[in-house]
Amino acid sequence: MSNYHLPVLLNESLDYLITTTNGIYFDATIGFGGHSSELMKRLSNDARVIATDVDENAFNYSKERFSSDSRISIYKFNFSMVDVIAKIESIEGFDGIIADLGVSSFQLDNKESGFTYRENTKLDLRMDKSKKITASDVLNNLEEKQIADILWSFGGEKNSRKIASMIIERRKIKKFSTTFELNEIISQITPVNFLAKALSRVYQALRIYVNDELSNLKEFLINGLKVLKKGGRFVVISYHSLEDRIVKDFFVQQSLKSADKKSDPFGIINIEPKLKIITKKPVIPSKKEISMNKRARSAKLRVAEKI
């Protein structure tokens, strides 16, 4: 499993995160334990780490991996429930909160996970398999405009309207159930040289929609701020512009002395700033790290401190 949890920007993120080795930290996306494993090494025996992940494989693996360390507790909750988890653990505040928003290589490469478009498998894309709506349900039940809007808004797919139209025509004959059925539609209108990128955009868009990723991220930031101690830090690693924009806007908005409704997308008007931005520009992986892990190339690390 070591091939599936190469932590991105590991040293950089933990250097920013840890303000005290005796603290309480929240790993919002433990995955296969890459960041948490190194975090535990840097913390004292009196420290605590609370973590969560809704992916069944990641949750079970990390529960087993850290089973002998009493300092860590792992929940199968969505990370947006960080404030609820804090209450369950009787924690008044965290000294730091870290979230790596990337999809793991295991999820992307494992046929059974339902995320890969490279294998002919069920068109699923659910992080949490207890959720009812799958990607195939989206394609089989939503209206043409809704599908086109999803592909454009969450994937930036320029052929979104054409693909949506073809999906509607195709499902009149047979409902979508597998990845290759969707791939066939996209390949009909996409040159071979651009097919991989088109598939990536479409599957990203469907994944974001199915898992309600952007709404959950916004809730996580709002709820995380509530349970972050003064002097505690938010450390967030994002991988596409939609996520990065949400994180950047939230940090900026919460660092202002006041904000009008037009510049306040979260609906929170500050009287006094609650955050201080630590990274004026996002931290990105080095060329060396990218050469070792190509999936790190789009990562951006942003950090803010509660004041």
C-alpha cells in the first residue's frame, strides 16, 4: 500500500502546521496516513491527532495502521463535520487543521474503487459508498442542461453541451452503467491527442458533483474556523482551481476587517479579522517532488493562522 499514500508537500505542510508538539491536531483527509504518519513522529506522547475519511478503503487501512497508537482517533465522517467531531472528543479547540484535498492514487488506479476511467468498471465516483447517487444516476436521470452545467462548471469542459446532448440520446437506447460507455461518447468528439484530458475533466466534474465536494469544502472551512484555537493554523492542499479559489477567498475574506456582501461569498460579514494569511502566495511542489510523484504537479498549499 506504500505506493498509494505518497504525501504531497509533506515537510512544507507539517512545518507550517505544528506550532506545539504537545497540541491537538485534526487531519481532515487521513487517506492512507501519509501526513498523519509523519505528524505523529513529530509530536510528543502527550499530543493527540483526530482524523477522518469517508473512503472505506482508506478508513479501514488507517484504522489498522495506527491501531497501536493511542494518540490518534479516526472517524468515518465527512470532514465538514469537524466541529461535530470536536464535540464528540470533548475538544474545545485544535492547534492545527490540515486537509489534503487530493484523490489518492489508489482511488484513481483501483478498478474496484469506481474512480478510474482507464478500466471498464461501474460508473460510480462516490467517495462514501453509502451515498445513494452515483455518476451513472446523474447521467441517466438529470436533464440535458443540468448535465452540461455540471461538466462546464466543475470540469471546464468546452464541449459540455455537445456531450450532454449525446448522453441524452444514448440513454434513450440504453442507460449508462459503465465507464467505457461514457468514454465512448467523449471519444466520438475528441481528437485522440486530447482524449485523456477531456476524460479527466469530465470525470472530475462528475466526481465533484456526486460527492458535493465544493459545498463540503466551504462547510469544512467555516466549521473548522469555529474549533481552531487562537494561534492555530489551517493548512490546506488543493489540486484544482475551484478548490484553490474557495480556500483563497475564505482566507482573504476572514482576514479582512470588514467585507460587503458582494465580496463575501460565504455570507459572513466580519467585524474583526479572524485569520492572518501566512502564505501570501501558494506553496507549490519542487521539481524534484514532481519528478517523483507526477500527481503532485498541480498541488497548491495555503496556510492561515487564527488571530
